[in-house]
Amino acid sequence: MSLTLYNTMTRSKQLFQPIDPARVTLYVCGPTAYNRVHIGNARPAVIFDTLYRLLNTLYPKVVYARNITDIDDKIMATAAELGEEISSVSQRYAEAYFDDMAALNNLAPTVVPYATDHIPEMIDMVSRLVAKGHAYAVDNGVEGEQGHVLFAVQSMRDYGSLSRRSLDDMLAGARVEVAAYKKYAGDFVLWKPSADHEPGWDSPWGRGRPGWHLECSAMIEKHLGDSIDIHGGGQDLIFPHHENEIAQSCCAHDGKPFANVWMHNGFINIEGEKMSKSLGNFRMVNDLLQQYPGEVLRYVILSAHYRSEQNFSKDLLDSAWRSLDTLYGFLRSQTAVVAAPCDVSDSEAYRALLDDLNTPVAVSELHKLARQMHGASGAEQALAKGRLLAVAHLMGLLQQDPEAWFKGARGGDTISAEEIEELIAKRNQAKADRDFQTADAVRNQLKELGVTLEDSREGTQWRRD
RNA sequence: GGCGCGGUAGCAAAGUGGUAAUGCUGUGGACUGCAACUCCGCCAUCGUCGGUUCGAUUCCGACCCGCGCCUCCA
């Protein structure tokens, strides 16, 4: 069994070969904690969580790090707006992020490093970059400029290799003004000075704070090593974020490779439009969770290949919910069957995942396996159930009790489970009396309250629509 | 301007040089007191035009359409 992954760096799929099979390393860029996260943040979390699960079946130890950026100008702005401490803002939103991600059945990463816990490491890295001639400090005495440390992009030969852009091309189309203190327009900030009212840490270049890209380089170096196996994130991070991470880390390590495989997930659009602040169409995970189980969001994300763009819409979410209903329906009808232990690697779904995380095929296999289970009996059925659950577990799906799935709140519930049971009892009595008019009246009454009844030889089951 | 991505059934979404998985929806039937669930069946020739080939949705070229990035951004 071998894993193939698409590498943004080479623009091709390639066999995954860990640097050290005894310790595979995966790093994914996490959120900046200044707001509730939107569904776009959820995609990489779900995708790479699935990859993490997959890697765990292949290697004895996988170190998965996903950071929290807790110092950033956006957080500072939010804190100022709310009149709150920066740390309290970032802590609150980091917690909210963890809650949201857990609701999507994401496992906790092995390491969750915080930027502010790594200031000395960052300063150290900047010092090394300066010493090696890859960075320079602005020392012109000008207020607001003095104390910046910039990465000298021209000091690195392969700068731009990930995004495949030449410096000149980028600068030609640049839409931003170039700060006068930069030696070269493409140079980016490693460290910036903080005003008295801004958060800051003492450094060789005065009181200041880290630039955006620095934390990832420093934290990866500390927790994962100089060279890691896989680095992931959203496509928008390819440039400049990841390009700059590469620059920092490679130059700090005298040219040693930084990440062997670069993986980037596509964007999520909303009802056909790009999700953006100006369009006001951000979909916060938390808001969606008020209307849909987290598993539905996860199912939707896994229904598309991670590299393609994905369009979120109400129809898509509703249909995913119905698909899960079908799957849980099969499981509910086989509750009595004890799942037999099963080796996931012996499945089409597993092979699909090994092929650059082809989750759409893996999801489709879930449906095939469920039907297979449904049509089987005896030991074969037990095995089929075991396989279905094992494969689903790899994807973080179908792990809850089917009964709970159907009876759980689905938003706007107006009738309690007890009341439903009472009405069912009443209807069953009517049925026994051959009073079908009353029986149907009860059914319709429940239907209007969003409850569907399912009669079978074993009795009546119910579900919320 | 530079770099890059995509166009497959009503919707979503895989895939392959030899006539297209899967889910949702719709629809015909079975089951049911009626339903629901489930089961059986039906519903696409893969943006357009050329080329290569015995054969292309799959390779090549052109074109049309949609989209992303170019230092806030998953």
C-alpha cells in the first residue's frame, strides 16, 4: 500500500516517502484568532484531519501540528474595538475554533503551537537570518521605520519556486505601495516595531512583534524539525505565506529542504460567489452548526476533491443530510448486528484515499458498503458492517449512534421525544382497533411537526425530518 | 499585464484511450391498511470546433465560457 500525493511544488502527484517512517511530520496552517472561523477554515481542517487519520494507518507515529496565530494586527484591531486585552480575544476565538473543529469530528492535532509562546524562537531565527546575510534591520532612525527587520528576497536563489513566479513579474503587477525602507520591493517583514500602545517584545532591534510568516517557520523548526514531510493549507497561502516560510526556513537552515510535499486545498464559494467580507456572505461554521449537524458539513467537504473549488449552498447541505440519513438508516436497521473486526486496507475506499485523498470516491464506497451490508446476512453481514464502520471512521463519519442521529434536534423542534412516543402509542392502539382514520391523523399530526414514522414488524420507529 | 484552475446528467461529484462510479432529486413498479424505510427499473455520450488514433469524454491544438492568485485572506 503506497500513498500518492499531489505536490504543489512539482505540480504533480508523487509517491509519498517520509523522511523518517518512524516519525512522519505534518504541519497545517491554522487560523488567526480574531473571529469565529468561517466554513473556508473548516475545509483544510477536515481535509488534513482525514490525511492525518490515513497516515496513522500507515505509520506508527505521525506528528500533526496545527498552529494558532494569536498575535496579529487583525487581532489587535478587534481587541481595540472591543476594548479587550489581545490575549483574551485570541484565547476566546482559539477556544471557539477548537469547539467548531471538534463539532466537525476533527481529531485534535498532536501539537497546537501558539505564536506568542514562541517569540524567543522567532527572534532567534531572525538573528540567524541577519547573520547569514538573508535579512537586514532598518536602522535609519525614522519613526515607524526604525526597528523593522526585512527578509532580503534577492539573497535567495530559488525564491518563488512554489508559486512559480518571478520577482519581476510579481512586482510589475503589484498593487501595493512599496515602503521606502525596503532595499528591494519584494522584501517582506520578519519583525516590526511596536508603538507603545501596541503589544511587543524586546528584541535586538527594539521592542516589536513578529511578521506574519515567521511563526510557522519557527514553530515547525521547534516541534517538527528542519525538514518536514507535508505542509498544508489553503491555496491562497501559496503566495506569499508559504513562499516566505520556505525562504525563512531554507535560508535559516543553509538550504536544507523545508517541506517535501506541499498540499493546498481549493476555496469554498457560497451560492456561486466568492466568500468575502465585501459581499457579506461569510458562512461561519458556528452559524451553520445551528442548522446542520457537524457531520453534514464534514460530509459535504469530503464529497468534493480537496483540490477543486467547492460551492456551498443550502441545496448541497440538505442533500448531504439526506445522504447521511440513508447511511444511518442502514445502520439503524442493523443495530443488532455486531460489527466484525476488519482491516480497512482491504477496501476500495482505502485505495481511493491513498490516491491523493480521493474522498469523493471513498464517500461513494460508503454507500456501496452500506448496501452490501444491508443485503448480506450472518457472518458476512457482520463483516460488512465492520468494514463500513472502519472505512467511515477513517473519514470521521458515521461514528454516532444511529438512533441518536435520527432523534437528535434538527432545529426548530416543537415536540419532545416523550410526546412523540405518546402519540405513537395512541396510533398503535388505533391501528390495533383498525381505526385507520385516527392512525393517519396521528401520522399527519406528527408529520407537520417534522416527525416521520416508519412502521415495521418490530414496531414503529420515528425520525425528525 | 504575469501565473494558474475549471467546464461530465435537474443538482453534486468521480473517472477512464475502447461507448461514463456514486449520492440527492424526479419517475415507473414491488412492499405497506395508508405511508415511511427498503428493493427492482428508468433518466448524461462528458463546453465548441478541428487533429492524432482502429477507436477520445479521456492525448494535442484553437476557440468560447466561468473562476482564482499577484504580499489582508482557508
